[in-house]
Amino acid sequence: MTVLEYPHTARVDRVDRITAQARAWPAGRTLLGLLAAVLVLVGRLTFGVFAALWMAGTWCAAAMKVGWDDARETRERRAGEAMRRADGVDA
């Protein structure tokens, strides 16, 4: 395994650049950015949950409507057959 040796000055220069960038970020603004990121994440998760609940609710309502319509058609068909039989008309 090869170990790359950096000169001491390169390491110090890198540490100085990192320190300069870290000091350039104000604490208040950084914390507000993190808070905003958390709130966006919570908002997206909440949207996903409510979207799934809405889809489930509307799917159940549509399933009940389709079942109701099928039952009504069956009931009307049976009533029509019963009326034809009562009139003596073969279907």
C-alpha cells in the first residue's frame, strides 16, 4: 500500500481554507437553512400521507358507487323479467 506524503505546508493551507469557509457561514443563517430543510421534509411527508389517504378514500367511494350501480342494474333486470313473466311474455 502506497502512502502519499503531503508536505506540511499543503496540509496547513488546506486546513486554513476549510477554516475560512467554515467561518464564512454565519451560524444563524445556517441554522435557519437547516430548519427550512426540516420543514420542507415534513411538508413533503405530510403531503404524501394525505395524498395516499385521499386516493384510498376516493377509491373506496368509487368502489361503492360501482357496486351500487351494479346492484341497481341487477335489480332492474330482475324486475323487468318478473314483469314479463307476470304478463305471460317469454324472454
